[in-house]
Amino acid sequence: MATTSEDWKNASSIYDFTVKDINGQDVALEKYKGHVVLIVNVASMCGLTPVNYKELADLHDKYAEEKGLRILAFPCNQFIREEPGNSEQIECFARKWNANFDMFEKIEVNGNNASPLWKYLKHKQGGTLGNFIKWNFTKFTVDKYGQPVARHGPYVDPSKLVPTLEQYW
């Protein structure tokens, strides 16, 4: 399992990672085998929050049962401190948006302390003008085999991802 800062380099899929959920429990991403997964860094105080939380919740409600879509939300406070809350506050905030998708512990997505999973995602799906995450609500589509197949910028609303997701169902 890729859990240390450099192990991500040896990962062959997201299934090689274990992360902590919003309650601090280990979650082996292997549990998502056979599912199309959307991984996103979230923040509660961002101007992009309302549309993203609403549309992510809508995607989950519409496609989780029907198509097996899984959404993995990783709170991040690296962008002008727009996710200052602790796990309990973040979980409470998400519930207000009817966000029934999987929430994980707050992480860093850039820099030396970036989550190994996010280092892997950025390596597999580089960004425009550099692989770093530019802002909250960057999204990665992962196919049923655990391979990152698309990267979507913060200003791509979740509802616009349906054509991409449909390619992998």
C-alpha cells in the first residue's frame, strides 16, 4: 500500500492507497474496485462551494445506485484557508448540502506534505501550466480499474462531467 510520501511512485492504481475517512478510520481504496470514482478537493468557504456541493450531491444521488458512481471528497485548507473547520465541522457542513458521498480527513494537495494519493493523481493526470492543484474543487475521474483517466479544473461544474463519466460506466 502506498502510504508514505514516496510510495506513491510505485502505485499502479488508486487501489494501492489507504486514506483516512472524516472520522479518522483507515479506508483502503481497494473497496472502490469496479466503480467509476470522482475524487475532488473540497472547501466550505470558497466561492465555488455552492455549485460544487449541490451538483456533487446531485450526481451522487442520481448515479451512485444506478451506475455505481463513487465520489470521494477530500477537504483541503491550502487555498486562502477556505476550509478552516475540523472534521466534525466539515461533516456537519456537508450534511447541510445533503452530501451523502464519502468524506475524508482534511489533507494537503500540494507541497511536501501533500497526500500520497494526490501526488499520484497529479502525476497521472497533469495539469495545464504544471501538475500542481490550482484551487479548490479540482476533480479527477478514475475508471473502474483504478486508473485516473481525466482531470477537471475547479471551474468545471460537476454536472458537466456526466459525458466524461458515461465513457467509463
